[in-house]
Amino acid sequence: MELLKQKILTEGKNLGNGILKVDRFINHQVDPMLMDECGKEFARLFADTPAVKILTAEISGIAPALMTGKYLRLPVVYARKKKPVTMPSEVYITVAPSHTKGNNTELIVSPEYLGKGEKILIIDDFLASGATIAGLVRLAEVAGAEVVGIGTLVEKTFEGGRDLLSKLGVPIHSLVSISSMDDDKIEFTDEFEA
């Protein structure tokens, strides 16, 4: 997606060690027009997917998931990182490593919002190692739901996350794919589908 690629080139920063800073338009300050266009594109890519809900991770996945939900007319559930007092005592919980925080993060969903037999589309901001998305898949599986597609704004192909997730046998779409972040550069590749 050219619009997202240009935002990354003009406002993103390669911080080294495979970390791409996009907090000017995705995950601290959000560009709603960009997220709206990303949501439209995901809706086009997943138009034939039989999803009944979208699942994402708090917090950076919420904006693209909401916009995708808007265009697909689907509710959005996000896995919380901390259990609020309003959540029931029994929850679905898993742990996933956070590349940018350098520690493990809990992902928690209430059974009220993730049900047996539901077909789930996962939308998130990044596909890097695949650990966070694999955590979302585990939550869906524990709930008895079925993941029917995965979409990410940015994929860092050099981290191998697609290989981890390809065994699911579902469509995986990334709006922008980065093949290298060596020497302070950001090199893109064409999007491909599993």
C-alpha cells in the first residue's frame, strides 16, 4: 500500500535492531485518515473471508482493527494487557514476548467476547517474529473459535513470522512488507500472500 509506505519513509524511523518507530502515525499519535484507508484495503483483501469478529492486541492493533471492522461491519475485540475489575474471574490468557518492550506481555480476553465456533479475523500493526499474533491465535483456539485470516499493517519479512503462522493455512496479508532494515535503511518488498 503506497500511502503507508510513504508514511514510513517520511515519518518512520529505523532505530536499529529491527525496530521501526512509527509512533507519529500508528501507535502513539494515530493518523485517522491513514487508518481509514488501511481499513478499506483490509476490507477489500478479506471481503470473502467468513469472519464474524476481528481480534487484535492492545494497543497498536486497535486503530487498524477498528477501521477494518467499520468496512467489514464486524465487531472488534482486543486482547487486554491487564485484567480490569470489570472482567470476569475466568478469562482466556496467554503470554507473548514484546520486541519493543523487551519482556513478556499478557494477552487477556473475556469469554463473553470470544466464543466457540466463531470465525475470527486477526488484524494487528506488525508481523515480525509472529509471537504476538501466535498468542492471539492461541486465545482464539482456547475459546473454540477458528482463525480465518490474518492482516497486518507492516511485515518485517526478515524476522520470519510468516513462516511461524503459515501452518495455519489461512490468508495472511500485509499492507507493507519490509525485507531489510540494515544500515539505517528501510527496504521494501512486494506484498505476498500465504
